[in-house]
Amino acid sequence: MTAYIIRRLIHMVFVIFLVLTVVFFLTRLTGDPVHFFVPMDTSRANLEEIRERYGFNDPLWQQYLRFMGDAVRGDFGDSLRQRDSATGLVLARIPATLQLGAAALAVSLLIGVPLGIFSALNRGSLGDKAATLISVLGLSVPAFLMGLLLILFFSVYLGWLPTSGRGSLAQLIMPTATLAAFSVARYARLSRSTMLDVLGQDYIRTGRAKGLSESKVVWVHALKNASIPLLTITGLQAGHLLGGAVVVEQIFAWPGMGRLLLQSLLNRDFPVVMATIVFVALVYTLFSLLTDLAYAWANPEVRLK
């Protein structure tokens, strides 16, 4: 197990190195960033002075080596727009993204898994068909459309919830529902299919024949053996919810990393873009490692080598 963890940590370092390299060269292909944060009437001499100050006149390989050296120390430079540390700007947005992501993941698990289990236990019933319809809608409706519909109904028509912002529980409800809709549908479909497969196994029939209660058969024996696919999707969804809520945060003006990333991309604010993407990559690789380790806990037959 220890050797496996060490190999995965080395793999994480390699992934982050590739992410840094790709992001560095892609951002350099989008044009001269100086033109996006200086007035239009700036003289050519001042433009050259600014390029020299930020190192944009250096050869590309020098810029790359300087960038990688700074990135190892967690220093991505200052924001070209806000004149503040790029790392500091990202760290300041993490609490908002963690709050939204954790709320959406909790809602996804608390609704999606029981919904899938209920659907599996009542296969072919009206409840099963209703749960399937909910899953299809959750997977089909884009996040931006879901968010706009919720704003239109609950904010404009009913006036129950604020349209945007962060600070109160009411402001958290609609962004959480929008972000969790897709995950709820995935959990429901996956838990239904895995439970149907497990409930048809011989050991489940043996447990029922021995007189075990249905709740113990379902929640103790069946669910534990059906949990490995759920652990897989949980690791992937956690990384997605924490690092990929760009659309939802923009729609609801939620001050998280996703909104910061989108604004930085539009402004060609390279330091902030790279700092944000590196953190997102760290989140994904970390949750991937935690998911693999959870396999061994859920099923002792799984061996990590």
C-alpha cells in the first residue's frame, strides 16, 4: 500500500508538470496580454516598457523556465488586472467554491443514491418510472438552462429566493440545486443498475432464505458490495464539483474559483488562469488517489499494487 501511494504521488507530480506546461504554452498562443490591461492610447514606448517589466520580451524558453521555477514555490506572479498575487486571489475564492461543491455533493448523495435504490427495489413500478424520468431530465438539461429556469421561477415569478450573491442560506439553494442536478441523475442511474445486479446474486437470495430482514439485506449486504462503482463516481464528481462549476458560479454571481477562472480567461490574465487550473488539477488528482484507496476499504479483494 505504501509503495502504491508513493507511485501515485509521483504520478500526481507528473500530471501537474504536464498541466503547467500545456497551460503555459496555450496561454501564450492567445495573443499579447499587454493589450488587454493597458489603455488603448498607450504609446509604443510604454508598451515595450511594460513588456520588459513583465518579461514578455524574453525568449519563450526563458519565460517557461522562469515560470516553472516560480510555480514550484507556488508563486504564479501578480494578476495583470488586479495587481495582486495570483495565488492569493485563488486562495481567497476557495472557501466559496468549497461551500458550493460540498453542498452539491451532499445533495447528490442524499437524493441520488436513495432514489436509485428505491427504483431498483420497485423495478417496473410507477415510482421506478418517475425516478427514471427525473434521471433523464437531470442528465439532459444543461446547467445554464437549469439555472436560468430556477431564477425565472423562484426569483422573478415567486420572489422567494435572491437571484445571485453569497452570504445567506437562501443564496446557496439555487446554485446548489443547479450544480447537483446532473450528479443526482448520475447517482440515481448508477445506484439503480448496480443494486439490480447485486440483488440478483446468490448470496442475497441465501440471506433472504435465512430469514434476514429486508432492510439488513439491502442496506448492509447489498449496498456495501454495490458501493465500488459509487465510490468511483463520487471521486470524479467531487473533483468536478469543486473545480468545474464555472457556468453555475457565473450565472449566480457566486464568488468562487470557477467565476474567477472565466473572468481571467476573458481578460487574458495569465497568472490567475494558471494558478486556478493548477489548483483544479491538484483537486482532481487528489480525489482520484482517495478513490483508489477507498476501493480497498469497500472490498478487501481489491489489492493496490
